[in-house]
Amino acid sequence: MKTRTLIGSVVVVALAALSLQGCAIVNGSGDDPNTLRVMMGADTTYPKERKQWQQDTAAEFKRTTGADIQWETYSSAQEELTAIQTSVISGQGPDVYAIGTTFTPTAYATGAFVRMGAKEWKAVGGKDQFDPASFGISGPSASKQIGIPFASRPFVMAVNKDLLAKAGITEMPTTWDQLTADAKATTSGDVHGMAIAYADGFDPWKFIWGMSENAGNTLVDGTKAELDAPAVQNAYRTYFDWVTKDGVVDKSAIGWNNAQALAQFTEGKAAFFPMTTTTAINSFAGTKIDGKYEFALLPTVPPGATERPADGIEAASILSGDNFVVADYGTKQDLSFDFIKQVSSKRAQLEYYKLFGNLPTNTDAAKQLADDNPQLKPIIDAGKLSKPTAFTGAWSDIQLALVDVVVQSIPSLKGGEVTDDQLRKRLQDAQKDAQSTLDRQKNGGL
């Protein structure tokens, strides 16, 4: 946990310092005033399409504003957090960030990004152009928002219809135990029930969050962390057992990232590909499962149960996607809003979906897409059943803590078992660190 703890400590110290200074940040406009710096996550799935989109977007921006765009990237959650920290501390950096929705609370806590009011919403083309559901994690309240919805990525399962039919499965699993049973029924030889990426930097915690929410455990209850609760341990146990005890996941997956799990599914070697989004659609085209797959909701009944408990949450997905946030430390807010207005239009959003599979947040674009593509219904339903993660500046640390439990368990997974004692100790450490971060956030007034 040392690396993640250090990251968390840096950001809390930085935020506290800014708080004492009244969040006064020096002007970071030492760069070219006619060049807008935009930071987005690196795209390893569609690198050629990303490069072309950036070129086309920059060309249109140049034509309409006379300004250039300098693209910058981050490739992991840690890099995303570090980029935000560095900009806050130095008072300079990118003018616009496209950040994952779960990192919006951390960005909000810094006070370093523009809070959207009537003037700002008008500058990006109007707040009413966006799907209301996409604002679920734009800020702590409707009047205190920094996140401008850009892309929606509700999580679902991709399912190989042929493999399910071969196993006699006619209905999609609605409980996590049913998914495990169906995965066992479809595992044979070099074909496995599920394609999972245990070494991915983003995927693992989403499984744990979903199962925990379904059981009624929110991981963060106000200012209290709940990472060592029985529901969380049951979630990890289910997730680990898939590859150790149940044998429904290829043992090689212990070292896989998401792209490798996706490749297994596209080769027709897995029946279920959980925790995927519309971004996979282009990857399915022209492969062995093209025309043989469909999407389905992830289970919403927790492990060990046949129905959701009274306090369980029907969370089919995290409220997932990307928000734009605009830096408040420079002098390029007008250019920043011009850029966001450009890429938020119906035409631009439909083109972005065509290239990368991200659902539009533009209402008109989303409606046209739904009307034209019935296969997207489960994904749209997942969007409606999505729930936001806790809105706290400590969430990025908590998210990393959940992933770190898996990272620390990799050697044990390779050895064939993560014991209850090992898991309990790792969750206790994660709980202690998460609570400490929440306490520092509370005491710092952030």
C-alpha cells in the first residue's frame, strides 16, 4: 500500500495548503495563449482512430477560433490523479481535463476548476443539451457542479450466444451466483465461462463496488469507510474464486489487462465478458464473435443471495464515463468553453460514438442512437440503473485501495488460493487507510 498511501498523502497535503491560501493559485499562462492544452486518457484500444479524431477536432477548432490544441494524455488512474495534483500544486497545466467521472470529486475538492453557472453553461451550448442522468457526479449538488458530461460508459456483459445455447442456457443470469453457475456450465477445454482481467488498473474495483452495493454496503457512508465489511469480503471472495476455486476463468487472466480479456472473448473462447461497455463494439466487428454476441445487464443480486436484500441497491453499473473540467488557474476559460461546445454538439457526439463506442451525453444524439440501434437497449437500461460512487475528494484514494487489494493478491492467485486471513488483513489495511484519508478530508474542510 506504500505507493498509493504516498499518493494520497501528497494530494491531501496539497489540498490543505491550498485551503489555507484561500485556494489562490498563480496564473499558469506561461505557455502560448493561442494554444489550448487538453488532457485525456490514452487510448490503447483505438490509437489510430484517436489520432485522427484529435487531428480533425484540432483542425475544426483552428478554423472556428484561430487557436491550436496541444493534446496531453494519462494512461492510468494513478497518472490521472498525479496530473491533477501537479496542476493544483504548481498552478499551471492543462486548460481542460477529460477525467473519469469517479475522479470528479477529487477535482472538485481542489477548488482549482471552474464552477459552472448560468454564464458558463451558456458558453458550452446550454445545460439542457445534456442528458439529465449524466450529471449524477458533476458536483455535490445541482448548484455546485464542475463536471461537464462528455461521454457515457455504463457497464454491462457481452455474451457469446452460441456458447450459451450449447450449454442450454436460455435466460441471462440476474444474480452473481447464477452468473458463476452459468460460467461453470460453459467452461470446457480451452473455453472458459468468463473473460476477466485481474491485472487491469481500472476493472477490479468495479466488480467489488457492484456486489457490495447490491448487498447494501456503499463502501463510504458519509464520512465513514466500510471497506472491511462482510459484504466487501464476500465480493472479493467471489471475484477471486472464479479463477481459483471455480475454474471459470483462464489462469492466464491473473496477469491480463482488459484488452487481453477482450481478445479472449473475441476469439470465441469465453461465454461472458463482464464489465464491458459500448467501446467494445468496434473491437467485436470482423472477429469470430461478430453477429454471435449480445449485451446483458450485470447481475444486481449479491453473492450468496437469491434476491436483493431490503437495503440492497439495484446498481447495474457505476455512473461511468468522462467529464470535462476547466482549469481556473489560467486565462483560457473562453477557449476552453469553445472547445467543449464543439465536441458536445449532436454531430460531434455521434461521430465520437462511431469511432470509440462511447454513448453520447447530448440528449438528441443519444435518442437518435437508441432509435437506430435496438441492440443498445441493455446498455441504455444499465445507464438508467447506474449509481454514482461516493462524492468525496477521498474517493480516488479509496478506488486505488480497492484495486491494491487485488494487486497484493496476485501472487496468491497464481499460487492457487487467497486465504480468508490474507484477504481480511488486506481489507483491514485498506479500511484503515481509507478512513484516514476521509478524516483528513473532513478536517481540512474539503
